[in-house]
Amino acid sequence: MLISTFKYYFKRLGGVYINGSTVLFRKPLELYSLANNCSIATFDSVDNALMYKLQGKSLADIIADWKEIVFPADRGGRGGGSGMGFSGGWPSAGGGGKESDEDFPARMNVKLSGASRSYDDMVREFTKLHGSAGREHGIVVDEAGFVSKYLHGERSSISGLTGKSNEIAIHNHPKHGWPTFSKEDVVNTALGTRRGIVAVSSTAGRGEDTAKYAGTYSFVKTAKFNASGFVKGVNSAKLSGKDYNDAVSKWLKANQKKYGYIYSFVKAK
């Protein structure tokens, strides 16, 4: 990747992964270790940041080897549990997944007529089609309900749901996992350009421990969103609840004003 290309896209992001455990935040300009929950270095310009050496290699040289800026796959909210209580840090949902299969956005867009199209209608159509699916599927949609991307992922992950600042990624969480967001879902949204992320699920085929949480979960950034603060908060979070779903929902509800986002949940009918 050309450094000029990186700079162009970096201006529009909350940050980028330099590797699996290190993030370069844009505002403030800081290299941060997710593994150790600590700052590695701060900078007064992107050029100075690019000169910094990580494990003997400058960030500029690391980025020059990239084909594009990528984020980990958005993943389902971990596997269902026993409902015996959850306490601890926010765990990662797992490693990487393969590249998702692209489909024609028109296959979703034709489900709504131009005159009556709305974002909420598209959420309902997507849920009707994929809410009880056994693998993850996703679309990227704007505020008018127009789909620009349609992708099909794996059993527990989906990749490629990048979007513009007025677009939201909508994906399903299959019956074998918790309905709420994974750590990757919200961190990717914080660092990327998309405005928000939605996870949908239905009660069909779910056990009692997760069926009660099925529905539509939304995480949307506001103009006051603090990307670096949020990612650091998620990475060092101490969750506590009746189970994973309850613990994550409590934390996301409690920290909306602190970091500048809107979190909501609509229970499946």
C-alpha cells in the first residue's frame, strides 16, 4: 500500500490494526497495545508515527506491505452458555475467518419498493430472511434503506462489512451463539468508517438460555463518539451479569454517554 493511500483513508478512520494486538488511533494519535492495555507511544503527526519502529520495523514499512486496510471479522456473540453467571473481561470471539462471499445488493434492494423504502423496513426484511440462519449473513445499508453490500459469511463470522459514515452494517447471529454483540463487532465499528452495527436474531432453534435475548441489537456512533476511549474501555472492561449476553448489554447501556454512542435492543416477537 502506498503511504499516500494510507494517509487518505486514515483521515476517515478511528484507527487501524497494525497487528492483531496493536492499534494506531487517529485521535489522539497514539500507538496502543491491546494485549497489555497500555500506550506504546504518542505522536504529534502521522509522519512521525510512521517513523516509529515496532519490533525493529517502522510503521511505514509495515503498512507498505499491506494490500489494503483490514479489520478482523465481525463475529457472533460467543457460544451459548449455562446461564450460571458471567464475570470478567470482554473476551474475543475467536480468530480470523475466511473472506466472505459477495452477493448482489440488488437481491435485497428489490424486496422494497422505492416509494415505501425505509431503513427499518430493510432491517425487518433482512431479519425475516436471515434471522434464524445457521451461518452469518450481512448487508451494509444507508438511512433510506438502500443496500450497497450483501455478503455471506461462515458459521460464526462475517467479513467485509465496511461502510460509509451514513451506513450501518446489519448481520445475523446464528442460534448457536449469544444474540448480542461480540467484542469484534463493536471495536471494528469504533475504528472503521461505518456509522453503526446491528445484530439480529430470532428465537427459532435457540435454547432457553439464548432465546430470551433474541431480537435486534443496535450500536450507533454519535457526533461525539470517542473511538480511542471506547476501544480502550472495551479492552479493559470488567463485565458482570447473569450470562455473557446480560453482562455485555449492561456494559453497553451504562457507557453510552461516556463514549458517545446509542445502544438499543428490540426483543424478537
